[in-house]
Amino acid sequence: MHEMSIMARVFEIITATKVEQQLEKINSVELKIGQLTCIEESALRFAFSAFAASTGMEEAELKIEWVTAQAKCKNCGTQFKVKKRNKYCPNCNSFCQQLLSGDELYLSTIEGESA
């Protein structure tokens, strides 16, 4: 379950930010996750709850923004949505290797309260 290791790293960042910004409380954390990352949302939310409870941040809310997978065809320039197993251009039917979005996973926002 790689969601636990992902959340371990997220909480390292949250903890460092909390200290650096002198935050007393973390209210919410927002992650941007691409549709092609193979992240299981329920497992990620479980991992978040486990880490939040063990770090005294159980009141923090996890927000997830799913990023649509998009590609651009190098042959004809068409931009299109990508599905996990279909990366063929709907215009010229060539295999597309230029992914524009959908494979990202990053912590975009931490909201908290100062002491």
C-alpha cells in the first residue's frame, strides 16, 4: 500500500511547514492528484487519518483535487483526455507520448492557524 508511504512524506512536509510558519493548528491539507497515478482514494484517506491521529492533527481535513489526464498529439497537435489504457489520438489515431497532465501528485495547500 504505497498510499501510506506517500502520506508519510506529506506529513513530513506538513510538520516542517507547521514549525517554519509557527502554526498552532492545521485546518486542512489539499493534494492535487492526477488520474493516472493509481492512487486509491480510500487508502489515501485512511493513511491521512492514521497520520493525523498520531501527530495530533486529527481535526485537519484532507481535500483532494483530481487532475484530468490530458495529452497532446505530436503528429497533429490535438489535445485530448487520456484514459489509463488508451493514449491514442482521437484525431489521427497515433500513439501519444506527450502527457500534459494526469501523472502529478503534490501537496498544493496547507491551511492553518498561527499561535
